[in-house]
Amino acid sequence: MAVRVELTRFRVLPGRGGVVEEWMAFLRDHEQAVRQTLGPEHMHVETIFSETVDSVEYLYWYSVQGEGGDDVTSSGHWLDRAHLDYWRRCIDPSFPPEDLTVRQHVVTAAVQDAIDD
């Protein structure tokens, strides 16, 4: 199975750092529901990082995703609806997402076998 590995940077709207903290706490507090949403998306790994540069906050999404998964925007799951609500409240739509370039990606055979199953 082919997988897509991505790391994408999104700018947070000014003054929304507190809402970002609430969002990340929401995801941590509902970890089992998050896992339920990953299956239909064929999402094997999803990690969110943050960084502040010159007083501007950014969120980075690292993901390993299989082909043909559902898009989060078409999900009817209550968690995805809440996740997208936080997204609209926090992510700056005027700043285009920036995909970082994958230079090297290696996983162990055990991880690859788990992805292929």
C-alpha cells in the first residue's frame, strides 16, 4: 500500500493561542475518539507540533496516510466536527499552508508491515 508522508505548516490567527491550547487539550482528552476517526481516513500517524517565530504561532501537522481515505471535512463524526470548528477558529485562512519537502523517510519492517495490513 502506498502511503503519503506530510509535514505541513499552518499559521495561527493572532490572539488565538488560548483556543489552540483548548483544542489540543480537547484532542488529548478524547484520544479514543480521535483513534476512531483515523481509520476511515486511512491515517496511520498524525502528530501536531507547534512553534512560535517572531511572536507568530504556527501549527505543524505530521502525518502518514494511506491512499483512498475519507477526508476529514466529509466526516460526520462528532469529534471531527468539533476538530473542524477549532480549525476555523484558530487557523489563518489568509496564510497558505506550507508543505515541507520530504527528503528521507524510513521505517522499520515492523512498522511497514503494520501499515500494509
